[in-house]
Amino acid sequence: MYDPAPASRAVLVGASTFTALDDLPAVQANVPALRSLLGDPVLHLAAEQCQTLVDPASPREVSAAVRAAAREATDTLLVYYAGHGLIDPGTGLLHLAVPDSDQDSVFDTAVPYEWIKRSIETSGAARRIVILDCCYSARAFGVQSESVAALAEIDGTYLMAAAAETAVALSPPGEPHTAFTGELLELLRSGVASPNEFLDLDAVFDQLARRLQAKGRPRPQSLCRNSLGSWPFARNNAYQPAPEGRTPIPDVARALDASRTVPVPVLAAQISGLSEHRPATATEMVHTALQHRPVTDLVRLCAALYQAGCQRHIEAALPALVAARTVQECADLLEQLLATPAEDGAVALLRLTAELKPAADTVRLATALRGPNKGVGRGGG
């Protein structure tokens, strides 16, 4: 991926000027700045392999560009959008605004995210990356539908959303870029001081989350499948070779395989050991475990990681767990977690299940928790 890749494609979309919505002037600078980094050090894309759309004329223009790129890409497909995220009140689904979009008529004036998703899931690209820098962008994970599970099951898809669905994506006055994209650009330019020559997607996301939260800005969210988060995305411009004699960074593929099989105490110790110097790998190991191991193992793992102060890896992986597990498994895990030091994880899991599962599943979850032998509160409630 670090050689010129004619089989890779990128579509960068920015909507900054609107007739019926607030203008977002910082978005206009996002697209060319990100485009300049896709040549080097990120994807090494030639100009003809990256299409940029600033203030596109219509939803169809955006959809056609993504569809064409998805059809041509066989290596990496990157789709980026910055602008207003709008929710269709009739369906509760995310739409991406263009200059003529109207909040009172979302369904026929903005780009349905479903159009974008459809092109991506039918693409022959081996790796698919979607970056959304907009308010309500977490809605792309799927809400009140089966979109979460459907998206999670698409091989080689990594979705990064700039803000939680109830937050307004922050565009700081006087700054040249939106908060999320500005931090992303700075990260790609300056790198991260570490013995890793490349930054994988999880490392990029982990650093973005830390930096944005440190500035009091909305925490981004991510969803990935098939370990794409461990794929080298950009050259690390702050690479520092490990001192002689230092333990080498573990092989990611072996670490992820071990997440499925090694005893829980061993796994918890491995994750704790990686948490400081290799946080993205630690989170990916939790991702793998939460999606594939029995519920009884997950209870013990969560409790051990909370006791070790490594709960952030669990919290980052919870959306993938909700997507991969049945309602009954979520209910069983919830009840058992409430009796452990990971009780806060149970609260987060309950909230995410309500947000990300279809409404009917939320009802089934409540029923399961209030069954004859169960209850959210150990004493009855």
C-alpha cells in the first residue's frame, strides 16, 4: 500500500456553503489539505485516483462519485465527508448535506448514507475506509435498523465517525479546519513518538480520541471488522527505533488469534501489558475477544481489565460487541457484569444496546432482563 497503488481510490467530499443551513467555512479547507496528504505519507494516491467534491451540486453527484470509485477500487477505497449530518425524521436515518439541503425536507435534498453504504458494500476493494466529520455521524453505524450488524459484517470495512449522534460536530471559530479533521491532519503530518514505523488505523483513532477529549471536544467513534484496524495506514513521521534490548512489538495477527483461545488471566495480562505502548493492538485484542469468546469468559475478562485500569479498551470495543452478539447474549453479559468491578461497563453496554439495536431488540432485551430468574438489580429492581 506504500507503493503507488493504481487499484486504490479515494473520494473526498466537503459541504461548506448552504442555502438553508449554517455555513461551515472551515470545511472548505479540509478537502484540499487531506488530499495533499493522500499522495504522501498516507496512501500514495496519484491525482487521478482521488476525486474531490467541494460543495457538490446535488446528492446524485456525490453518489455517482462514490459508486465509480467503489467500482474501480480493488486495493483500498477511502470515502471522506465533512459537512452537516441530517436525520430524516421519517426514518431516523443519517443523510449527508449538500449546499441545497433543507432540514425540513431531508429525504429529497440530502444524500442518504444508505446510498454510500450500498456502493461500499458491493465494492471489490480489499480495504474500505469511511471517515465522517459531521454532526450525527455516529448514526452511520445504524440505529433503529439492522445497519450496525450489516455494516460490521462487510469484510474489510473501517468506519470512523467524528462525533456522537447527539453531539454537534465542533467547528472552532477562527481555526482553519474542523476540530476532527484538523486533529487528523496534524496527526498525519507530525506522527506519534513511538517505535512503530507506520500508524495503523486503530492507532490513528486512539490518538485522535485522546487529543480531542483532552481539548474538551466530541469523542469520535469507530467500527471495524476483520482486524482492518491493524492495517498500516500512514507512515509515522515521529518514528523512533526501539532501544536495543527492548521487547519487540508483538505480531498483531498472532496476538489477535491468541485473543480467541488463551486463558482469560493470560489474555488480560497481555492486554494490560500492551495498553501503554501499543493501545491500538490492545483494543483490537479486546474487539476480537468480545466478538468470539463465550459470555462467561467475557465477564472475567472485563472484570480483570477494569481492575487493571484498562477499561478504555473495553469501552472502545463495545459497539462491535453489540453488533456481533444476540440480544440474549447481551442480556446474560449485562446481568453478570453487574456483580463485578466492571459494573460501569454494564451501564455502557446497556446504553449502547438501546442506541444501536433495533427498537424491537431493545424490548426483547428488557424482557430478558426482567425474566423469572433475572433482574437488572440483584435485589429485585
